[in-house]
Amino acid sequence: MPDPTWSSLFSCKQPPSPQHSKRPPLFSSDHFNGLQRRLIVIALATLCAVAAITYGGDQLNIFFIRNNQRPISGKLSYELNTFIIDRYQHAADTLATYGEIIDVSSGRIQDDYTPLLRVLNTAQGALNVAFVYVMDGSGLVVGCSTGPNGENLLGKQYGFRPYFLDAMQGKSSFYPAVGVTTGQKGFYFSSPVYGSKKGTPVGVVVIKSSSESIDTFFTGPKDSVEALLLSPNGVVFASTIKEWSFKTGWPLAPDQARRLRDSRQFGDLVLKPLPFSLKDQLVSFTNKRYCAHIQPLALNGWSIVTLMAAPFPWAVLLLLNSVAFSIGILCGLLVVHAHKEEELTGQVIAGKRASRRAERQRHHSMLELESIFSASLVGIVLVRDGRIVNANNRMTEIFGYSREEILHNTIRQFFPDRQSFRYFVLQYLPLMTKGDVEQVEYNLRKKDRSIIPCTLSGKAIDSKNLSLGTVWVIEDISRRKSVELELERAKAEAESASVAKSEFLANMSHEIRTPMNGIIGLASILLRDPLSNQQREQLSMIQRSAIRLMTIINDILDFSKLEAGRFEVEHQPFSLVTVLKEVIMPMEQTALRKNIRLEYSIAHNVPRTVEGDQTKLMQVLTNLVDNSLKFTKQGKVSIHVSRSHQTLDQPSLLFEVADTGMGIDPDYQQHVFESFTQADSSHSRNFGGTGLGLSISKGLVELMGGRIWFESKPAQGTRFYFLLPLDSSTGSDSAANLQAYSADPVQVLPNGHGKRILVAEDEYINKMLIRTLLKQAGYHVTVVNNGREAVEAWRGGIFDCILMDIQMPEMDGYEAVDRIRQAERGLAHIPIIAMTAHALRSDRQKCLDAGMDDYVAKPIDGNAVLRLLQRYLSEPSHHA
């Protein structure tokens, strides 16, 4: 009989049949979109009709106005041509034939001027003009009528006027202008005067009309239009609107305006443009619209311009547009009505089609679900009344049962034993009432009795009524578990390799630094002895080569520590001035040898004491300055420190290292901060290095929370910038730290002090080096080979300080120090200074934790060792 608990958990009923499809809506989206498109088309057509009516109606209105305007313009042109221009020109031509005028032009009248004056005054009165005068062949006025106010032009020189020049060439001339002498505008009509023989004119007769006669012609509206007399250059000479006179119909070019001023045709008047352009067919002024029409005159390019009001035909267009809108609305209503009829007519057909389509979709959905159920990559079982009623093919593949062996059986058969099954039911039955069971790992049993790890996910048909049954999804995770084990083994191997790498780096550092200590130290000692110049130069080259090799070793170790994430950032107060001096001081000899200036500067607003990691800052600056010196042949290398305003969240300092060197090629600039890369990697390159300095600098700057970048142009130098969040130091111990960092180098103890030093060192060269160094400084030195001998020597002798190597045979430095510290309890404390090739920060801390007082890394710096000895030995005696 089935387990009642299991029955309540896994039983279920057949799922209800799907509901029938809903009736399609009266207005489907497709039909609604069709109606919408038609209404949009009608609306667009209506708007287009309105636009066409508006535009076309306005253009038709303008067409009729222009048809009415043309005869008016023609009439004004005809009147001006006939009654003024032709009349006065004919009068000038007639006067040119009078004997008195011919005689005075030819110079034959000497004393009697009365007959000529009578002719000129008579012509002036008959024509009602301002002046009638005669000029000889040079342009000098030799005869003139009396003006309205008694003026007389006799003796004036007008030879420069165009109307004189044209007449002297045998042509009659019409020239509107402003008088040079009178300042009054007028029409100048000139005609050539011939002597006895027709040939070259001997003079010119001129008729100047009065300004009143011109203004009278343009006084008041002419048939409801405004009229203007326009010169060939666009200057308004006369107009029905007085304010428009002597303005330009359009803006003039500067050279054109200059020529007009030089001709003095319009005197000294300032020719400003009208508020509209007469080149446009439609112009606007006083909030009204006018049609412009230009009618040419008979002479010299002058023309009459008429402006006729062209108001917008609002009333007519409003009426026509209302009709268009009404037709559009009517068409829209007809389309909506027709659409409703189409929808109602197709309702029944659409319902039948929807019903058949829903049935086909239900059948297809059943086939799809059945295919998914069968082809699923995980096992699926359906449980009802405590028994499996359905299972997919994957279940048979996972557990090795046939489908018939699984169906109508209980799920108990997949558990290793009854206890495991009951634990599963009791553990996860309460969860089914609260929600789904997801991704539970459990060991299940196959048909061949083997146990496999699986994940189970369960979902109740109704969490409130578990008797309705559940659906379970089972996945075999044997392969995933195997992969996880492989990953764990690989992780352990990687960690082991990382430890081995660290040990290798430590050993490599020790093995390389030990012989390098001998090379650099012995070279330093030998350089103190009297040597020939050649010997001193060769020893200096050996020392520089060894130091360069140590720089390469340090770069490799620093790069390895950066990759491993073993750098730690310190926050201590230090002096910026001291840091810059310590960076520059070791490089001064290199700069001096290359004849390069090496300098630094600090902005006035930069605090002199800041908090941060002094060591890493010095390393970055040293790498950048060394790189600049390497690629600079002449000029200078400079460091500048300023306060940065690029960051607002915390104060930052901007460091700039600039040089005047060869610069960086643009093709290489994107690789500058990459590891093991150089601008010149050929066998014949001029500059050395590992290609790690800039990469290490970038890593250290980013480790300290900053960023680094550069600017460079080939043959113009390079500027490296880096931004660091360095806080200004205001603590009570800042001054002490500043003083410590700024202290001058200590002086070597003088000979004869007799201080006793015990040295524990197993390397012969290192023993000889340290013995020579200390003896030259005046110390008594005892050297032993290992830690055991060091302990015995300390117990049997009296020493002031011990220099202890770490890695030695028989007994290393750590054990030797431990024994000495245990044995000296209650006695005076003896200073012990570690002297080792292990140069990592962790090695330094390990030495201090072991009981040593200080630490010196190999290759040792002789001055550093002597400074440490002086510091510890200058304190009160540690002996009892």
C-alpha cells in the first residue's frame, strides 16, 4: 500500500482542458489600422487642398493686381518720358542752334553779354526751370540765366560732370543729380553746341529742371499706388513718399557705394537702404504687403518703380477653405460608416475562422509540449495519487529503467534506501506549501544500484492542496561534480605554483644579491684607494654596470610583486623636498656626465609635508627621471609638483616629469606602459633597459589610488604626469618625521674608537668586504661562518653590535638571534642588524619579528651600514 505521506505529496489530477478561444473583437487591430490609414489619407488630402487653395488664391490675387499695376507703371513712364524728358531734351537741342549760344561757346562774344542773357532768361521762364547755362569746351560756364533767388553759375567749372562729357562726345544727355553749387536736385539735360562746321563740339548748353517740378510729378498717390524714380545704381531720386528720397532700393556693395560718393552725383548725402528690397516682387512696409513693378525709362537705365497694395484675400480664402474642410469631414464620415458595415458583415466569418484557428493552435501546442517533454535534457515526472503517471525519455536514460518500468510505480524506487526517502519527504514537504523546491542536491539510485548525484526541482499544481499532485524535474550532475573536483585540484595546484614562484623569487633574489654585494662593495672599497685614472675609470664602469644589473633585478622583482598583488601601501608623513632631493641626488653624476640640467620645483600652494607612501613615490619618480635621462641627449630634465583641481572628492598633487629628449613615436605611444616593451627593440638600439620601469610606475601609481599619463612629440621631448591623492600632514609627529627625513647623512666614526663588531657571514667575498669596510672605519671586527659560531662567539666575547646574515649553513640567522635573545634575558641588550640578500618587504618584517633591531639588504650600501652602526653605537652602552 502506498505511503500516505508520499501520496499527499506527489498525487495529482488530470489538468483541465484549455478554455475556448475568446470571440474576436468587433474592431480588430488590422481593420482599425485600415480605417486609420484611410482617415489619415482624407485628412492629408484636405490639408493639401486647403494649402493649395490658400497658396493658389493668393497667387491669383497677386496676378490680377499685377495686371492692374502694369498700365499704371506704363502711364507714369510715358508721362515722365513725354512731358519732362523729351520736352526738356528737345529744348536743349533747339537752344544749341542759337547763334548767341554758338558765339559764346566759340569765344566770339567779348563784351556784349546782354543778347545771350536775354535768350537764356527767356528759355528759363518759358520752360519753368532752375537754370539754363552754356559751357565752353573746357567745362567752364560762360553764360548762365539768373536763378530764382538771383543765383548765377557764371565762372563755375563742371567739366567733370557726365552730362558735359557725354555732350562733348556729340550725344545729348539726361542726368538727374544734386547740384554741386546749389545743393538742389534736378534733371540735367545737355546738348552739344557746334561751331561753323559739324565736327567736334565747341561747347555744351545745359537745362537744369527745378526740384519743385520733379517733386510735383511725384506728389500724392498715383491711382492708389506709390511711385519712385530709381537710378541705374538703385538710388531713389524722387518718390511719392518723401522719406524714401535718396535711399537705395537694395543694399549696395562697398565698392559700388564708394564710386557713387566719388562721382558726387548725389552730393554728400548718406545713401541708406530702404527697409525693403525693390528686387523682390513682394515687399512689406507699415504692416502692409505691396507688389513691386519696375518700368524702364527711355534714357540711361533710369526706371519708374510702382508699389501697389496687395492685401491677403482672407474673406475669399476663408470661404473656400471652409468648403474644403466640409468636404473632408463628409468624406471621413462616409469612410467610418462604410468601415462599420464591413466590420459587421465580416463578424460571422471572422468568428468561424477564429474558432478553427484556435482548435489548430491547441493541437499544435499539445504536440509542441509533448515534443519538449520528450526531448528535454532533464528528467521530468508527473505524479498523481502517489504514483508516476508520466515520464520523459531522459528519465529512462538517467536511471536505466524502461518507460514501462517507471510508469505506475512510486518514486521511492529512485532513492538509495527507505530512510533517505523519508528524510527527503519530511525535509521538503513543508517547503511545497510555501513555494517551489528549486535545485536541491540529492544522491539517487540507478537501476544497476549505483548512486549518482542529482538536482531536484519540484512544483505543486496547487500549493494549498498538495493532493492535486506535483511535477518533478531531475538532472544528473555527475559530470558537473567531476568538473568541480578538477577545478579544485587545479586551484590547489595554482596556489602551490604561486607559493613556489614566491619561494623561487626569494631564492633568486638571495643568490643574485650575494655575488652582487661582493662586486659593488669591493669596487666601492677599491675606489677609495689611490688609483691611476684608467684604473679608476674601469672600476667605476664595473660599479655602474653592477648597479645597473641590480636595477634590472629590482625591476623584475617589483613587477612580480605587482602581478601577485603583494605590494602594500603605507601612510606616513614625509617631506616632499626631501623626497625630491633623494630622487635627484643619485642621478646628478649621470646628468653631469651627459651635460644635462637636472632640477625640481614645487608650487607655492603645495604643502611641504604630506601623508602617503614615501618609498613608492620615490620609486615612481626615480623610474621616470631615469627614463628621461636615458632618452635625453641635451637640454634638461625637470620635476614639478603642483596642487591639482581635477578631483573634488579629495586633495591631490600633480607630479610632472619633463624632458627635452627624443620624444615618443606616435605609433609606439599606445604601448608605453606595457610590460617588456621598448620604443627601440632592435639589436642596434641606443638605449638600454628592461622595459619594466614605466609598467611598474603605472602599477604603483594606480596602487596608491592615482593615475598616470603622458604627452609627447617626436624630437620635442616628453612630459609624464601622475596624479596622487596625498593629504597634507597636520599631525603632532609631522615635524619629527620631517626632521628625520631631512637629516644630513651621518659622518663615519673616526678611527681609534675601538668598538667591537661581530659579523656572521658564510660567503668569502662578503666577509672580506664587510671586514675591510669596518676596519677602514676604525672598528674591531670578528668574523664567523654561521649562526652556531655567532652564538658561541657572543657568549665568549664582548661585542657592541652584531651584523647577522640570514641564510647560513648549520644554523641560520633566525635561530641564532632567537638563542641570543633567550640567553640575554636580564642582561644588556645587544643591537643585531640583519644583513641579507632577501629583499622583499615580508623578509624585512620577518627579521624584525625574529628579534633583530634593523635590516640591511644586499648588495649592502657601505654608507648605510656605517650610518646604522653610528646610530646604534652612539646610544648609551647596552652592556652591564
